[in-house]
Amino acid sequence: MSLETTLPAANNVSVPDNVPAKIGPYEVIGILGQGASATIYRGRELFPARQVAIKVYDPSLLASEDRALFRASFLKEVLLAKKLKHPNITQVYDAAADDERAYIVMELAESGSLDQFCAPDKLLEPRRVAQLLESACDALGYAAAHGIIHRDLKPANILMGGDGEAKVADFGVALAEFAFDTTRAALVGSPAYMAPEQLERKPVTLQTDVYSLGIVLYKMLTGSLPFDAKTPAMLTTEILLGNLKRPGEARAGVPPLLDEIFEFATARDPAQRFASWEEFAAQLRKVSEPVGDSSWMGQDHKRNLIKSAPFFKGFTPETLDEVLGMGRWFDLRAGTELVGEDDSGYSFFVLLRGQARVTRKGTLLAIHGAGQCLAETAFLLRSGAKRFSTITAATDSTLIEFDPDVLWLASPECTKHFHEALLASMAERLVHAEGALAEMLGAKAVTLF
């Protein structure tokens, strides 16, 4: 038995023969995944024309003696979910329930869930993890303000929106305090992400979800769980005992602040955890926010900077508009370190204004000017290892950063332009390196043959 309950992604799976062509008014065009009590299909709605996710509950729930209770719970669940209108929450469009079938129609997230970034070879850099979970905190804070506790937070239930932001999904087990007794449903959730009070059948609170998101943080930073348990019984014991391992013990380069955030979020005593989602988000923001404040820059100013940069000379006006919304902007004072050679990460930067100094163990390697690409090697190698060099602003500078997990959401045309620009940058770098080597050999009167 797995300690984690996840929903496998299968965006293009064909429809088996035993699946109806339609569910209500929705055409079924594929299977997204299957859980313990429901199957999720990819569907098509005609008006408005869009693809949707259809969560169909196990018929055995409707056939049981408690089917009246299930239907009542289901309808309350839908009413609660429909209340939630937030950019970081998956929207519920429709629902239906009768004696034969119950289903919910939801917004379809094409980009999968955060679960895809939990494999050891697919981990995001810590700052990006903090950014994604910060937006999840915003969503959960909004839900908490409506009296709703999620109860089943895990990477598979936090989706990636088309804008690269996190979207919390599956409030299907979330029950408002005014709708149900919080003790009766205490064991709803996924074992590895359950808080101690859930296992003890105590009333759940906002801090229960805080604990679960803390475990999600660990999973996304390390690709593993902070437990050594091999069985559900052993897992329960470890959760109840507390004293979990820090993420920094399992992965080099994790900022100490993220270790502290994890410890606060997963404290054994709920009273010692973050008191609010705003407090949790504020701590994550200290890790996720850009080094320099670029809030003063308007869209027109940013667009002019991009248009004048040689790196973007092959981009069309439409793809430049995409670039504006995809990158993270930095406005740095001279002397500010952008990345260090001991940092982990595989994003890259384009210097739009000023100069940047590149060093390795204190030795100057290069000084780059506006329009040049920085730190692209790790991106091209898809490596999450430590950065090779330190990049520091030599003058007051403006840069834009691109993360791979956001870049792959770009349109095919925009992606093509990025590939061409990166290849041109690498070719120019090689020509420069060969020229420098030739000058060095000539100065020393050295021949290779």
C-alpha cells in the first residue's frame, strides 16, 4: 500500500470501451486519472466551447445504504466549491447527482500538477518552489475566509495554471464547519500529508492544512518525504512523534529560511504552526521575491527594454507580449549578487540594462553587457546542480529571469524563438572563447602542433 495517494496524469489516454461517450451533456474524450473513490475524465462542453475535467464518483457510493447521506454531502460539497472564485483555485462549473451517477465538472488544467516536479530528477529550484506555494497560500487563505478547510493537500491536488501559477484543486473533501462536524470527517485525506490531529480524530483547523502544505514543501524540495516509514502503521507513529527531518538535510542548497518555514509549518502542536495563511505566505515571499524591486517599471518600459535587447531581435510582437508575462524582473543596485556558484537552479537570465560580472572562486571570467544571456548553461543541460559561477551586478542593472517550468508553457512560435536565441548566444560565446584562447596562445608564442 502506498503512503501517498496520487492521481496519475494521463492527458492523452484513449477512452476504454466501457466508458460512455457522454456524461450528462459533456462528450468524453479521454481519461485524466483515477483515485480511490472517483475517476476523472477529459470532456468537451459545446456552449461555451471548452474542454473540462469531469470527476465521476464510484457508483458503489450511490448503491450503498448511506447513499442519501452521500448525495447530501455531495451537494453541499459542490455548493461550497462553487463559492470559491479565486485565480489560484480550480473553478467548479457544474454538477449533477441522481441514484445512478454523481459528477462534478471543473476547470481543466492542461499543465498537470506539482506532482510532476517531485521526482528527484525534476526538482525545481527552491525559490520557484517558494513562489508556487506562496500562491497556494493565497488560495487557501481565501478558502479559509469562507470557512473551508481543504483536508487533502498534496502535490497532486495543486495544479499548474497556464500562467505558471499554482491552482489548488479538489476541495471535494473540504467541509465547512457550518456544514459538518469537523471530528466526524477527520480521517479524510492522504496518509503521508495528514497532520497529527487528523490521525488522532481531533477537530481539524486551518493549521491542519498548514501542516499538509509543509509536507508538500518538503516533497517538492527533496523529491522524498520526511519519514523513514515503510508501512502505514510506522508512518502514523512518525507523524505522531514529530521531530521531522529538515529539507536541507536531504538536498544541498536549500535556503536555511525554508528549513525554518518547514519546521514552523509542521510543528507537532497546531498552536505552534503559522497562525494564518498570510503569515505562511509572507515567510515564503522572503525566499521567492526578486532580489531587486522592479514594481516601479510599467509594461511600456519593460516592452521597450525587451525590444532593444539583441537576444530578442528575432521575436515577433506577439511573442514579445508573451515574454512580458512569463519572465521575473530584477532591478539591481551595483554590487548586488544575483546568483552564487553554490546556489542550485537552472533558470537563465537576459541582461536588459547595465553590466554584470561573472566570477568563479573569486576569479573574473567575464563582464557582460545589455542584451546578453546569463547562466544559460544549467538551463540547457536541464541540471539542478549547483551554479557554476557567481553573477553580480557590476552597475545598476535590469534583468529578466526565465524558469524552464514556465517557459515550456509558451506557444510553439515563442518556444522556437527562444531556442534560436539561446543557440545564437552559445555560438557567440564559443567564438569569443576561441578568440580569447587564440590571443593567449599568440601572446605566449605557443603552438598546438
